[in-house]
Amino acid sequence: MTATTTPRLTASFWRSRRSAALAGIAFGVLLLAAMTMMRLALSSSDLAVLESDSSRRRLVEIGLNLVPFAGIAFLWFIGVVRDQLGVVEDRLFSTVFLGSGLLFLGMLFMGAVLSGSLLAMLARSNVSLEVWYFGRDSTYTLVSVYAMRMAAVFTLSVSTVGLRTAAMPRWVTYLGYLVALVLLVAAGEHQWTQLIFPLWVLLVSIVILVTPPPNRAVDAVEVVEAAS
């Protein structure tokens, strides 16, 4: 069976720019809501406050429940964007794009698991302070330092590919470079700045949804000419 006759597992809609945009919008909204809830609930890191305030714990629980759905949408966003690149896909940036996205998602899930474990610990009568602070600091380092750096690399790769393929307006790609710089420099110290990553993905997705696709025929000719 040749490549031209091999059946595809997904319908054309799920591989379209619109599908990527909708997945990105879902990810941006869900992660933005989850991170905002977590930041508000954990504005006080005092263990006694969290133990006594059930509303804060409930807010953390709701935020954690949103994370898996945000991750599913983000994974679909990555897949559709890669499929949309098609013949103009650059292996270097595609590898960085895919790798940074998957690493970000993996560390985000791990941070959510650790946060869920800490939340369950609060239901016990005797909470070990050493274990609590170890888990809290580990979660902070994993999400605020490592995951956000991978988010910065992901933003850089998407912006560069978008600039080279004309898939997005130039101002969106330049804004992406600025977002990546902020995530690299400030996300670890200023946790509210981490919200700019889902906001940027949300913006990119809306732009993809409302702008026409680039001329792939011209891009394909340019790729063939460059390879010959």
C-alpha cells in the first residue's frame, strides 16, 4: 500500500488549523484558570492557614482537576501544529518544539501530582513539617524553574517556526520572543509572570483561528529549491 493510499486515522477537521486553534484556546483557558486558582489559594504558604481554611484547599483541588484536561488540549495542540507544518517542517526546530512541549507537560503533571499529595497530607491529623516543606519546595522548583524554562524554549521554537513559515503575524512572533525572555529570567522569582505562557498560547490560537493559512504551494517550491 503506497503512502498516497494509506488511510489516516483522523478526519481532516481534527488535523486542521481550526483544530489546533481550538485545542490551544482550551489549553490556555484551562491552564490559566488552574494557575490562577493555585496562586490565589497558595498566596499564604503558612501550613496552619491551609490546614484551617477549607476554601483554600478546595480551590487548590479544583485547579489540580483542571490540569489533566489542559494537558490533553496542549498535547493535541502540539500534534496538530506539527501536522500543519507539513513539507516546510524544519527537523531542528521541530525536535526542539516537540521535546520542550513534552518536557513541559511531563513536569507540569508531576508538579500537579506532588501538589495533590501535599493536599491529601493536610487531611491527616499529624502533618510532618519536614515532609511538607520538602514537597512544597520540590513542587515549586519543578514547576517554576524547570517547567517554565521548557515553556520558554517551546515559545521560542513556535515563534521561530511561525516567523520562518509566515504562519503568524510578525508581531505575534516577536511578542513570543519577549514572553520567552520573561519566562527564562523572571518566572522562577515572580510566579504571577508564569501566567503569560498560557496567555500567549491563547493569543496564538486566536490568531491562528482568525487568519488565513500561508500559501503552502509556494512554501513547498521554496523547500524543494533549497534542497536541490
